[in-house]
Amino acid sequence: MVTDATTLKPLFPVTVVNMNTQQAAYTDVNGFYVIAARPGDKIAFSYVGYKAVEKLKPVSVLIATQNITMERRAYELDEVFLRPDKLTQYQKDSIERRVIYRAVMERPVPSPVMNPASALAERLSGKVQRLKRFQGEFTWWERQKFIDNRYTADVVKSVTDLKDDSTITVFMGAFPMPYDYARVATNLEMKMWIRDNYKEWSAKKADSTVKQRD
């Protein structure tokens, strides 16, 4: 599997390429990957925002297990000035939501010593749980709205032959875009990601159609 070198969380979708055969694969949502290789083949791992890694396939009888850790690439960004008249509708809405809920989102979650006999402590516990739940849900929705702002039906139409909105919805549901990927991927990288997933989706549909006929 492939994980972040600092957090040890699985990375998805990491591109895995056998440099000798040019065969490619991707890690799944749990960071696992499988790729055909002979002993000594060079395997390259690449992921947006991370330093590329290359490893040789170790000697083994049949299957070799090789876990990979990847380090984040450091960037120094140029200073940017945002003009209100140049903001997208998503940016305007996001700023407005941040202003409205700023006090709640910046409120620290207390850690009181709970006493079951204390009604005050029980009420405080309820407030703490509601605060944590709201902050978590707000963060999730903000991330989802950001993904929806980049991963759109129009983008899918531009790189696939899908035209029907309901079919596009099914495809996008089958291949949700990870938030971390949406944050750092260029438009070209995102289109390549969609195209690769569409090839996999089309192949599965074709295989399913053949089995139904059989």
C-alpha cells in the first residue's frame, strides 16, 4: 500500500507505473495497489503534491509486497491579491458562509471533567457534542462544495462521450473525486483522472453487458 510519510494515511489515487512495460495502475481508496512486474523492474509512484518515488521490484517467487511512503512536496506560492469583482460565485458564497459561521467555527471545543450526577455537566456535554458535530459537518460540506465546483458534469462531458446528465451523475457517483486531489490537481491532471476512470467504467460496463448476454 501507499501512505503519507507523515500521517501514515493511505493515499488515493496514486499513479503506479511499471517503467519497463509502461503498464499503469492506481491505488484504491485504502491505498492498496497491484501491478504486474518482474524482479528488477522499476516501479514509479506519483501523486499530485507529493515527491515521486521509484522502487525496484524485489526478488520473489510469485508475489512481492512492497509498501511505499510518499513525502509532501513543499511549494512557495507567489503573493496573490483577490479583487471582489474577479471572484467566482463559489468563492463569494464560501466567503459569506465563513463570515456567518466564523464565531462558531473558531470556538474551541471544551473538555470538561464530566460528572454524571451534575445536570449542568450533562447540558454542557450536549452543547459540546452539538458544537463538534456542527463543526465537522460544516467542514465536510465546504469540502464537498469545493469538489463540486471543480468536478462538474461539464468537465466530464468535455473528456468523455457521456452526454446524458443522469448517466454522468451515475459515473461521478461511482468515481468520487477526493478532496485533497481536487485541491492540488491542475485542470489537465483532473481531466486525465476523469478519462482514466471513464476507461475503467466503460470496460466494466462492457464486461457486464457480455455476461448478461451469456
